[in-house]
Amino acid sequence: MRDLKLTLVQRMLHWEDAAANRSQFQEVMAALRGTTDLIVLPEMFTTGFSMRSAELAETMDGATVRWMREQANTLDAALYGSVIIKDGGRCFNRGLFVQPDGQVAVYDKRHLFRFASETDHYSPGRERMIVEWRGWRILLQICFDLRFPVFARNRGDYDAILYVANWPEARRFPWSQLLIARAIENQCFVAGVNRVGMDGKGIHYSGDRVVIDPRGAVLAAVQPSQEEVLTTMLDRAGLEDFRTKFPVALEADDFELRL
């Protein structure tokens, strides 16, 4: 068993400017080379939460995926964040988990945010995605997925959840409370990674990035509305010990998830 060093990058995003966003994240991440296991970026980190999917979508062999592979290799760390991707004639809000050897795991956002017309511009994903990285099993999620606990239910198949988001400041209270709930009910670590600043539609974001332990306690948090990089350690032995001593999952109800 080994611990996992996790880094959250909280930044303002340049509206619909992929090159500028890649450049700013590359500059910020350069100091992390060889110091962390996993770096997490926000939802749609190259564009902001734009509905111009047809105009902004990249492909899986496009500039951002190539950049993520290069960065993961250079930094010797996995990267996770979501990007607008066109695949098979459809556009997805796609989570990309990229390892230093170039492997890419894909999670397409399942629960689209209808209230911002995301359902009109993107296709929903169908499958959960759990990746294995340096001895940890990690469930990949995106923003609005946070409100749907059945989809995230731990069936004994993961140790941590990553939520990447463009979650507005106006709804920051549910963001903070639901992240804690997901950690407690699933007996896992939870990392919530949001953006800050104002987007091209005039919506404000306070970030509120946080790492929560399986008991629901906040391990580390970034100051609201500040551009910061936060690194913390996830304690594997502590996780296993807690699950062994307090095995609440033994009483969990069984169910069938229909997608």
C-alpha cells in the first residue's frame, strides 16, 4: 500500500481560448515536476463552460490531448480534467485521465446541466469510469454528476472520487455539502476541483476546491476566489483501517443501475 500525492490547480479560465489556457496551466504546473502523483484541472479547462461545442470541439488526436500527454510525461504525474471533444460525429464534455506513458482513460459526463442548455449541445455519457493509478482506484466524475449519488455509489470498486467542475458561486453551499456527503456515504476520499473568476457569460465562480477524507473531514482547501495550487497526501493505510473497523457497506441496499 502507498499514499497518493494529489494536486489541485485552481485558476481563472480564459474564455474560449484553448491555447491561452494550456499555456497558463503549463506555466503553473512546471514547478510540480516529480513532486506529485496526480494533478487535477477544472471542467472544460481549455474553454470555460461554453455551449459552442461545434465550434470549439477538439478530437482525441488534437492539440489538447497531445499537450496532456506531453505534460503527464514531463511531470511524471497523471492529469485529469475535462475538454470539449468531438467523437463519432457527436460532442462530449469529456473527462481525460492521462498517464505519463501516454495512456488515456475517457469519461463522458453522464449528467448534463439542462439549465444551461448543455443537453442541447452535448451527448451524455453511458458508462462509469474507474481508473487505477499507482495502487489507487479512482472514480472520474464531472460537475453536475455530484447531485446524483446512485451513479457514484461505491460497490467496493474505488478508493477516491474526482469531481471537476465549473460550479457557480451562487450555488457554492450545495457544492461544499454534497462533496462531504459523497465522501461519507462511500467511505472514500473526495476531491472537488472548480474554477474561479468570471466566464464569458458573466457567471462568477469562487472555486472552493477541497479534499475530504472518508469520515467527511476537510483535509485541505484552497481559499475561495484565489488562484492557488494545493497538494495533499491521501492516506491509504488510514482508509483501509477505517473501512475495516467501520464496514457500513455491509448493510448497503443492492440495486441495479440502468443507464
